[in-house]
Amino acid sequence: MPHSLVLNLLPQSPIPSQFLTGRHLHALFLNLVSSVDRELGDRLHDSGADKAFTISPLQAKLNHTNRTRISDHTLQWDHEKPIPIGTPCWWRISLLDDTLSSKLTQLWLNLNPAQPWHLGPADLYITSIFGTPQLTQPWANATTYTQLYEQASDNERQIALSFCTPTNFRQGNFDTALPTRECVFNSLLQRWNKYSGISLEPNLTEVIFPSFFNIRTSLAADSRSKFIGCVGEISYRIMGNIEPLIIKQINALANFALYCGAGRKTTMGMGMIRRMNMTKNNFD
């Protein structure tokens, strides 16, 4: 059962920018897991382990931003300055199977708001957790794979996706930042088949064509590496005389994108995408 949880956080001391990278937030997630199941946390730390989760970059509710945004839907993934003490922040964690969600349910149900969690030298308090849809927080949600499939439309041909953090795909020995239909939907399909238990057709991309796009490449970097990915919006359209079953399966994958993301380094905040409503080429 996929969950998209939003943790609201309050730093008790400034968070230096060098501790706001994906690998530090990845480590914070593993500490959360280890607090309820040390063996599971150690297993997830193994580079070859099945990582049925994604995380977002930390989002600070500041009155300014350190970068130019391509749209209102992109998130902040680079921090040139420390996050000040007492700044409300939020952080998205998605869980793709029941093993992780059942373990972490113990943590959420017994959450001590006075217990600090550590991000580098900074202490953070988890003040609340959103696990269901919120008017002001589109990243919070929960469903089952059966519901995702059954509720998917079998006649909606427009698929509008927003790439909210840099998204990059592996092709052979190299990376590409171009979100082709094959890269995007095969990535979604691979994760769907891995966790859902509901088999979909293997060649769905042949009927999907881009109809609108407003994208650019963007860089995410830390002291160890640089990651070039795509951010922005693309609308794909299902073309041709296609049976409703195929349309339904493509729509199920598009709805699944909120939980699983796409491409590389989704466990470090990259590849966050979600479906948008689109009318006259405007995302609502």
C-alpha cells in the first residue's frame, strides 16, 4: 500500500546548508527506521537492498528563495544559506510497500513531539504528520494499489506531469535528463510491477506522445557529486484507436507517480513528479 507522508518539522538550531543534501536526509530517514527496527534500518543502508521508499528535499517556509523557479510546482532542492532556527519546514516520505509502512506506523502512533531528531548538528522536532489529502499540502496522500487501479480513468487521454525536483534517467552506461515517454512511463511501470502485485501491459509507451512541455535542465550538487536533471511540466496524450483497458493502465501509472517518482536517486530527493490538472495548457 503506497503512502505519501508529509512531516512538519521545526529546527531548534540553524541547519547548515551542507547538511541539507540528499544523502544527509537519506541518513535521517534511516535513523527514523532504525528507531523502531534496527535490523531493517541496517538492511536499508545496504547499497544493494530493495529501497521501497522515496524522500523529498527539505522544504523551508521562507519568504524568499535562493533560486529561480521554472513553475509554482517545483520544489527547493538547493540551499545556499542555512535554514534559521525556528523556521517551519516540511519533508515528504513515500513508502511503497507494507513492510516499511507497518514498521513506521509504530513511530507515527507513538511520536514524541519533544524528541529531537538530528540533521547534522541541528536538532529537529517533528511537530505533526500529514498522511491524508490536505488543502494546503498536495503531497500528502494514501491509497491501495487496488484503489489506484480501479479508480483510474479508462477514457482520460491527457496525462499532465510536473517534474518537481531534477529528474534523470539511466540509459545503458549513461544518464539522460530528457523525459521521453519511454524513460518516464517505463520507470513508473517497473516500480508498479515490483510493488503492486497487479500486472500491466509491457508496451504501454507506444501510444503516448508529448503534446505540451515547459522544461529545462537543472543542477543538484553537493560536495561529492553533481546531478543534472529535468524540471518543469510535460503533458502527454494517448493517441490512436486504443482500447479502454490500455488507457486505464496508463492513467493508473500517472496517478502512481505521486508516490514512486521516476528515474534515479528518488531515495535522495530527486525525481519527484506528480500528476496535474491541465486546461488550455495551464496546470491547476
